[in-house]
Amino acid sequence: MRRSGRWRRFVRHTGAVAGGVVLAAVAITAILAPWISPYDPLSLVGPSFRPPAPPFWLGTDNLGRDLLSEIVHGARVSLAVGVLAAASSTLIGVAIGAIAGFFGGGADALLMRTTEFFQIVPRFFLALVMIALSGPGLGKIIFVIAILGWPAVARLVRGEFLRLRTYEFVEAARANGASPATIIVREILPNAIAPAVVAGSLDVAQAILLEASLSFFGLGDPNHVSWGMMINTAQAFLGEAWWLSAFPGLAILVTVLSVNLLGDGLNDALNPRAAQR
């Protein structure tokens, strides 16, 4: 019954449903990219700067590559970075927040000071420095975004653990001799995970934007086509080929907006206060 109530609250959020549909379409496009893209995204298939028209529906770039094929394959990089980085940062945040909130004391103070340090330093600036020092690469970008994105989740989970650790069902588990790990994983975490899920879904959008920004500055993986790298290439041709920046920019906008709408819907569905409306 509880799950059905959450589902009803979610489907009542029209924007979230629309965002989910668009995001599902982007994900399917990314998965099927090798089979549905008209051309190889790195192949020179036509004249340079061909405006959008058949057979190049979104035009060609400065080297004669098909822009539609590049955007289709670029979806794979953006979604891979967004999902993997957000999932990793959420796991890190949940672990740190759970330890800090459950044990308190010195562990809480140390972990929260570390969290505050990561929150004080501008995320994009630190990512820029780390990628510039370590060199570009898709795996490195995912790793850097993941280790910079966990503080918000950690603070949310810590707050939930501080609230829940004094509840009767936790005290009953302690009285029955349950270990701290068992109490954290089986008793408290299932009741504290909702805010982390919402924050993690919103982190997907931030990770996509951060990857696009790094690629825009030339720090993306040169072995993979990405929307940010396409915009980076288009900078020099804004006056003569508007489509080179417009279409990848639109792809980023639509994807990030869809993720944010989906996150809003999840927040309404999982937020206990929503049930009282």
C-alpha cells in the first residue's frame, strides 16, 4: 500500500513523468547508438559545414562528420558519466553519513570537517585542477566527479541517522545484541535512504554538466565523442555554423532538465510530508 501511494504521488507529477519519458528515450538512444546512428561519428562522410538538410539532418561539422551521429554517440558518454559518477558519489556519501550519524563523537566531527572542506572548495575548479594534473580520460573524469559529489548526500544521511538512531526499533535491535553494522544496514538505512536517492538523482544532472564543462575546456576524453567536446570544437565557428553548438547544447539542456524534473518527482513521491497533502 505504501509503495502504491508513492507511485500515485509520482505519476501525479506531470513534469516528472515527462522527464522520465525523455530520459528513457535518451538512454535507449545511447544504448542503441552503434545501430541507429546514420554514420560512424568519427568518419568524414560529407562536405564541411553542411547546413541541416537530408541526408545530414543536423548538418556536418568542420571536418565533414555527421552531427546527428556525434550527438547520438555523445549521449553514451554523458549518461555513463552522469549515472556512474552519481551512483559512486551517492554510495560514498551514504557510507560517510551513516558512520558519522550512527557513531557520533570524534568520528562524526572528523567526517563532517572533511565534508565541509569538500563543500567549501569550488567543485568545478577542483575538478579542473585534478583532471589537468592527472590527464584526460573517461574513467578519471568519473572518478573525480564521484569523489567531489558526495558531501550533500553525506549530510542528508547523517541527519537521518541522528534522528533515527534513538527510535525504539533501533533500541530493540541493540537490546537483542545486533552489531552496529547490522543495525546500520538492516534497521536504519532502509528508513534513511529516501533523501539519498533524491540527492543522487539530482547529482546525475550535475555530473553531466560537469563533464560537459570539462570537455568544453578541452579536458574531456579525446577517444570518445561527447556533447561538451562538440561545443568546444564549435567555438571557433559560431558565426558561420550555428548548428555545431546549438544541437549539442540543446541535447545537454533537455537531458539535464529531464533529470531535474525526475528528481523533483522522486522527492514528492519519497517525501513523507507529501503523503499528508
